[in-house]
Amino acid sequence: MSNLAHNRPKGGRKPCLMVSVLAVYLVFAAPAFARTVAVSPNGPITSISEAVRTAVAGDTIEVRSGTYNENVLLDRSVQVIGIGQPEIHGTGQASVITVTADRCAVRGFVIEHSGGMLVDEDSGVLLKSSNNQIENNQLRDVLFGIYLLHSDHNRIVGNTIQGRPLRDLGDRGSGIHIWNSTDNTLERNTIFQTRDGMYLQNAYHSVIRDNRVHDLRYGLHYMYSDDNDFEGNLFYNNVAGAAIMYSKRIHFRHNAFLHNRGFASYGILFQSDDNCIAEENVIADNAVGIFMEALAGSTLRHNLVAGNDLALKVFSSAVDNLFEKNNIVENLSPLEVIGSHTNNRWNGPLAGNYWSDYDGFDLDGDGVGDVPYRIQNIFEHLEAQTPLLRLYLFSPAAQSLALAERGFPLFETEQETDSHPLTKPAVMNWLPPDPTGRAPHLLLAMLVPGVLVVSTLSVFRSGIRR
């Protein structure tokens, strides 16, 4: 044996053991010493900022009802909880609450009166850290609502965000703005009167669920943001329900894009995207249901596209996309192609889509038409090249030209064709939420999409405007 072994003192392991025990004690026992610091207009602590300065990591700050005129910096891991919806009225400069420490929580406040500098990200809540929870707050008179800057693994849940009603949309900030961040959850928020409802740039692996967004530019806006999911959201009365740009692998289902109207308005806008999946969404009562430019390798299935002026506006740069088992119902026009033709598949190997104006037959009763459906007639093809012709869409001349072209195809055009059109609507297992806040009756879920369209549009046209 070596001299080192002979010279090792007896009990030499005890100091290491004591250090280990102490470390475990500090980790598990430290939360037991967390304090609750009370803030009240009546004191003794009357300022949230003062309470933060006296707190240590792990403390909870309970703020009683009242108005607190200050900007707040959370530079240590604390929970700030509002009791009775206290108001934090900012100074009108910078952000009302700035969070620089990880694992903070802000719950139950009215947050208002941020600064007005877009370049400084002036916000109701500005997150510069990770693993935070911003829940059940009301934000108003703020430039940006909640801004996530290099901020990961946060939960933004149950907030109501009202932007400043500035005349120029470009002067407003977004309701929730995420930049260069990953793995964030946005859930059950209500956003209106901002520039965009939720804006994500260089943001990855985010989940956006059950939000309600209206009366702004884009309800949801992705830029250079890959691998994101959104589900169960309601977008209405916007310039566009969702704008998905320069992004890959966006998967969305069970969303409603309703009554997005105006000049250049869309239910969904795709621009230069790849490998997206859209399933069981409702796109109804928009100027254009779905706009596609340079979209590639994507799948749209089991969606309801109904009651729009134009169901699909597709550029020839949109290639290798699959449309399967969608219900295209009662739109003024089903398709406008910009360019000579597209390289998309309008049907799967066994089934295509349901087109409400398909007048073919199904002799073998398998639910698939025996005659392919030519999606564009000659007038709609000409209209795509000369948009002013839309004024004559239902004129006798347009109808006569379409009828004549069926029997005597005088014009050589590349036709978009569904080779397996469905003769009955494809089953949808989801209904959009009622914009008036009432849950739809269970029996309504069993009805065909045509009835769903009528009921959905009637609700919106009668009850959506406040």
C-alpha cells in the first residue's frame, strides 16, 4: 500500500459527509424559511418596489387592493400576488413591470400606463428571464402587453390585454410579443386593440392554446419561427386571423378564423412556409379564406372553409401541398390561381374534398363522385388574371360563359382538379367556440357542416359586435 493510504487520517470522510448533508438541508429546508411580505396602501410597506428590496429569493409578496404608482423591477425570484385586483400604474416611461430574475410569478393585477417607445420594448410586463408565470392580469394603456425577450419556459395564462387605440396600427405594439425565445405557453388570454395579437419571431417550440383575439391586424403572426403548435384559438374581426411567414412545421388544429374582412383580409395567410399541417379548423366569413404563396410540402385536411368571398387564393409558387377531406362550402368562388397553374394535390389516394357546388354523380354509392371536379371554371380563371371581373361574378354573362366552356372548351387552361370529390361532407369532430361565450349545444356537433356554417355566421353577424 502507498504511503498516502497509510497516512490518511482516521475519519477523513466525515467533513465531506457533513458538507453533503448541509447542502441537502439547504436545498430542501430553505423554502421553509420563505416569508410572505404584505404591501398595503396603509403600510407599513406601501410600495411593491420596497417589498421587493426587502425580499429574498423564494418569498411571496402579497399586494392588497389599491393603486400603486410605480414601475416595478423583479430582480430576485419572488411571487407577486394581487389580492382584490390592485392596480400598478406605471410612470409612463419604460415598462411597468420588468422581470430579470428566473422563476418569478405575477398574478392578479391591473397593469397600466407603460412608456411609448417601440425600440425600448415598453410593455406592461417585460420578461428578460425564464421559467416565469404571468397569470390572470388585466393590462391596459400599454404599448406592448407582455414582451418575452430571450425568455424561455414561461407560462402566460388567463390575461386580458387591451392595447392603446392609436389610429396607426404601426404605432402600436403586439399583445404578446416573443423574440428569440423557446418553449413558451400562451393559454386562455384575451387580446384586442393591439397591432398583432400574438407575434413570434425566432421563437420555437411554443404552444398557443384557447386564446381569443379580435379587432387588430394579425391575430397570430409567426416570423422565422419553426416547430410551433396552436390549438383551440378564436380569431375574429381582424385583418387576418393568422399570418404564418417564413416558418416550418407549424401544426394547428381546432382553431376558428371568422369574419376577418377588409382590404387584403384573410382567414389564414401562408407566406414562404414548409411542412405545415392544418386540421379541423373553421375558416368562415372572411374576404379570403386561405392565402397561399410559396407554401410547400404542407397538408390541409378536415377543415371547414365556408361563406368566404373567395375560399382559396393560391399562387403557382405554392407546391406539393395536399388538400384532403376538407369541406369547401358556399363560398362565392372556390379558387383563384395566380399564375398558370399549381403543383398541388387536390385529393388523396382514396378521397378528395367536399365541394358544395359539385354536381356530379355517385353511381356506386361509395361517397366519392364518379366525375372529377374542375375547381375553376373559365370565368374564375379570367377573374384571377383581371380582379375587376369579380364585379360580374354572378352575372348572366359569367354563368353563360361557364356553362358554354363545359361543353365546348374553347380556351386552353391548366385546370385544378379534384379527382375524388366527396358527395357528402367530411365528418368534423370539433365545433368553434361561441363568440358570445355560450357553449354550443351537444346536438349541434352532430349536424353537417352546412348547418354549422349557417349557425356560426348568424351568431357572428348578430352577436359578435359589442
